[in-house]
Amino acid sequence: MTQFLIVIVLILAGAGVLVYIGLRNPETYNEKLLQNRLDELSKSGEQIDLESIELSQPFTERVIYPVARRFGEIAMKFTPQNARQSIAKKLELAGTSARLDPTLFLTLQFIAMFLFGGLIVLVFSVGQTQWPFGRIVLVSLGFGLLGFYFPRLWLSSKISKRQKNVRRALPDALDLLTICVEAGLGFDAALSKVSEKWETELSLAFSRVIREIQLGKLRRDALRDMADRLGVAEMTSFVAAVVQSEQLGVSLAKVLRIQSDQMRVKRRQLAEEEAHKAPLKMLIPMALLIFPSLMIVLLTPAALRLMNSALAGIF
């Protein structure tokens, strides 16, 4: 039993390390680490050797992180192409494609599966309840499947949160964009002003569009790719209107004004929809938490009096 617990603890510790590695930004971290090593060697005046730089990196960078990525690559070979494309699309919609790729995400799924299943086995091993081995295996498999799909649930919630933030910021951004265009700025310069004004998901998306245009990408292609990355219907409508106005020669300021008014009406309608959903969402905590407490507070004095009265023998 002691050896089994030691193995479980080692598995959980390794899973925690791999989760930490998978959630951080590997590109930025590697660039900073390499730059720091090069600065140290340049200041010391020593001869720069790539092998010594590689060996001077931490153990996690030299061993654990490549092992995690290799494990994900092996798992990706047995994953259907449609599943891989779906994972990549969801990571793009969630805005985490710079930190996570499908390989690392699949690794995190297996880590979560072993973590949930291992915790259940650990609880039944340490606890006083003696269950049959078959029941423990079934419960562990159930929690393992739950852990396997837990990263997907987290990813879906992150996508919903990001899209909600984009919908909330879109009308104000279009108002500022309209003001800038009417003041005489070009569309690209107006996008730059909007991206500098706020630090939101929408401003980051506009900043990426500006960089892609500066690198030589066509404006309509950059805008359409932005709409695909966000996955918001309002943004797709806005991009289609801007591209169509550019192709037909319609006044861009007028199109932006119309789009801004429509987005504001759409945001008001979404707020009203959420307000209508509030009573249904409040029903569950009221039925499970508030009403039982009220019944206890109101009926307990009556029950105590009834127990001390002549009618107590009837009950």
C-alpha cells in the first residue's frame, strides 16, 4: 500500500509540473531565457557555445517539456484529422493559440484524465470505506473520462467569455472608429487609434489586423481572418459591410455609422435577453437553498409547540 501511494504521489507531482509547463507561454519564455544566457556570456567574454547554452537551461526545458510535447505528438498520430482541426479551431477562438497548440492541449487532456482517476484511487486507498475492486475501477474510469473532457469544458467557457467581451466592446469601438473616419483618418489609422484606446480582446484583434496589413496582407483578407478567429456573428456582419463598401465605393463613414447603431441595438437586445433569463436562473438557488431555510425558520416554532401539545400523541 505504501509503494502504491508513493507511485500515486509521483504521478500527481509530474502531472502538476506538466500542467504548469503547458499553460505558460513557451515562445516568450524561451526567447527571454535564451536572451538572458546570451547577455551573460557576452558580458563575461567567454566563447559562445550552443551546446553549453543548451546544457545550462533548466531541467524542465531540456527534459520535461520535450517529453510532454513528444507524448502529445504520439497521441496526435492516433487522433483523427477532424478532431485535430476542431481543437486547433477552438484554441484559435479562445485566443490561446500562442500558448497552446493541439499537441499540448491533448497532453493536458491525458494529464487531467490520470489526475482525476488517480485522485479517486488515492481517496479510496486512504479512506476507511472498503469498496470492491471492480467498483473502484469503474468510479476511477468515470472520473478519468470527466478529467479528459474537463480541458474542453474550460476551453468552451473561455471561448464564450471572449466572445461576450467582444460583443460588449464592439459598439463603443465602432463609435470611435466612426468618429476617427469622419475626422479624416484612413481606415487603417482609425483601427490603430481604436487598438490604442483600450486593452480588450477586440483591440488586440484590431492590432493583429494592422500588423498583417503592414506585412503585405490584403485588408479584406485580414479582416475576414479576424472574423474567423473571433467567431462572432456581429463581427462577421461588420467585416462584410466594410469589404462591400470598399468594393462598391460607398462612403465608409456612413456604413460605420449604420453598423454602430445596429451593434448598439443588438447589445441592448442581448441585455434584455439575459434579463429575461435571470428569473429562471434564480429559481434553482431559491428552490434548493432559500425556500428550505425559510420553511425551517417558519415551521420550527410550530413543530415545537405541536410536540408539547395534546396533539403530539397523534403524530
